[in-house]
Amino acid sequence: MPELSKRTEGFTDSVIRRMTRISDAYGAVNLSQGFPDFDPPKEIMKELQRAALEGPHQYAITYGAKNFRDALARKQEHFSGVAVDPEKEIVVTCGSTEAMMAAMMAVTNPGDKVIIFSPFYENYGADTILTGAEPIYVPLVPPAFTFDGNVLEDAFKQGAKALILCNPSNPCGKVFTREELTLIADLAIKYDAFVITDEVYEHIIYEPYKHVYMSAIKGMKDRTIICSSLSKTYSITGWRLGYVIANEQVIERVKKVHDFLTVGAAAPLMEAACVGLNFEDTYYKELQAHYTHMKTLFTNGLDQIGLNYSDPQGAYYVLVDISEYGYTSDLKFCEDLARKVKVGAVPGSSFFKENVNNYIRFHFAKQDTTLKEALERLENMNRIMKK
């Protein structure tokens, strides 16, 4: 058989998805893969029912149905304060995973360097390798997950073409401050680089923190490439509706990459999702309140159990420090946790470039009954898991 691709020979399967399979195998409460166990808004489901019967069922415009792009542009401008041209500055993709891949392929060449903050969502490193670029990792230092501006500038000095910014961050829940974003922006301008943002958790923020859009920072509209999706905001992770928002020159290139990757997103799903994009502000306030409730329920439970964790500022993940349990492998810890305690988690080492093995990640986008069941099982951690 001919030799297979060298660029993919070091890939493993997704650790996150693997932990879901392990959780299922042992009947564990799955707090590993980040999807909710509650329904999307009824208005969206009702429109999906209508679209299933009446259509559209054929190809939409390759880069996204016009009504979807129009609604998305209005929403984005409303929250960010930055005008978006729905005809020239948006491509609708099959999830934010494709959005990030299409953006990376549109702006990087083999051998280019891309800065990634660590810890990071596992796809970023893989996307960089698939495009032939070289990742440069800059640590976010626990427990506050701050970064050193000098270390970041040293990374830019190496000739970085782009920086990937997940804000709010998966897995640590960090919300970057305006001051931090301004520092990143100043360096991107100074060293002539793009900032590719993953803003999928933009509406899941906990007081007193606020989401600031990189594109709204002075000088950054044309340097920012926004990659996001509707998955988390409307609890439709299985719909795979994502998008790229960028300047016209970047979007023209993204359109071509997207066309050859997937042709286009699902027409009836775009039709139904337009309802969500047109929601009033009250929806997003209720969403924030809903997630704040889940965060409070879960972290209060962790406090009562006596676990040491990082308090998230946004998104719906908690990193728990397992140093006291005596494991040298966080993967083995998670496998034992699923098997013995019946709760699924993700080993933190899958998010860190550094040699970090003392964190596991839980997510709390779950119904109260699910979270309470998980917490009841986690009460047995100290008795069962300590070596």
C-alpha cells in the first residue's frame, strides 16, 4: 500500500469524543463532551418542523442563504457595534470547526507560524498542522490563566501570520479583558498579523465579566477573522451551523475554500435558525441567567465535596485540580472516574501543550437533575479515587 499522509500520522482520535464513548460504555453521567441535554428554544423547533414539510430542501447559496446572512449580520452588529456586510463579509459554514479550518486555509501558507494560547481547544493544533503551518504556543498561566505580554511578543517576533483567540476560552473559562485584547491587537498590528477568533461562547458570560469583541478594538476590524457558530447559543450543536465574518478580501478566499470543502450548510436548518438570530435581547439575558444558575449549582456542589477548581468567567467548563489523588496520568484518572465513580470528564493534558497532568475538565451545560446526579456520584471521589 502507498505511504499515508505524514502530516496526519501523529494524530490521535479526539480525546473529548473518546471520553464520551467511555462514559457511555460505563453508564457514566457524561460531563465530558460539551453539549447540552436540554432542548433548543421552541420557536426554532417549530420553524424546523415547518421547514421539514415546506422546504427549502435543495442547495442554498453556497456561502449561506441570504435571509440567514442578513439576520446574522444584524445580530453581530447589534452586539459588537461593528457593521457587517452580509453580501461581502460572511460565509456560513458547517459548524465552527469548518469555519476555523476554512479561515486557516484561506490565510496561511505551509511554513507560516500561528500563535495558540495554551490550554486550547484540541482542534486548533490539528487545524494548524493540516494547513502545513507551525504552531507557537503561549501559556495561559493557572489559576487566573493570565499571559505574559513579553512572551506573547516573542511569539509574534518569530514571524507569526496569525493568532488564534478563543474568547471566552475553552477549556479554562477565561474571558479576556479589554486591556488584554488591546495588547494582543497592538502586537497584531505591529507585527502585521491576523487574529482568528473563536467566539462560540460569546453569550455565556458570568457577572461581572463582559465579552469584548476583538473586531471592535481600534484598528482590528480588517485584521480579525471571526469563527463561530449557533451551536451553544441556541443549544443546537447537532445542526452544525457556523460562520466566518471577516473583511471582503479574506471572505472571497474563504468562500472558495468553503465551496470545495463542504459546498454549503443545510438549507432547512438555516431557515429554522433564522428565528433564533432574530430573537430580542431578552433571550440572551435569559440564556445568561440559565447558565449562571447551572454554574452556581455545579460549583456549589464542588465546594461541598471539597474539590479544588478554577471558577469560570465564561463558557460552561470547570477545570478541577486532581493533584491530591496521586495519579501520574490524568487520562487514567478519567478512565477510572468513568468506570468507578460513573462520571465522565476530559483529561486536561489534551488541552495543554505544556506537561500538565493535574487537571480534568467537567462541563455543566446540563439539566438540574443531571448535575445533581453527577454531584451525588462525585461525593464518592475521595473515597474511591485516592491512592
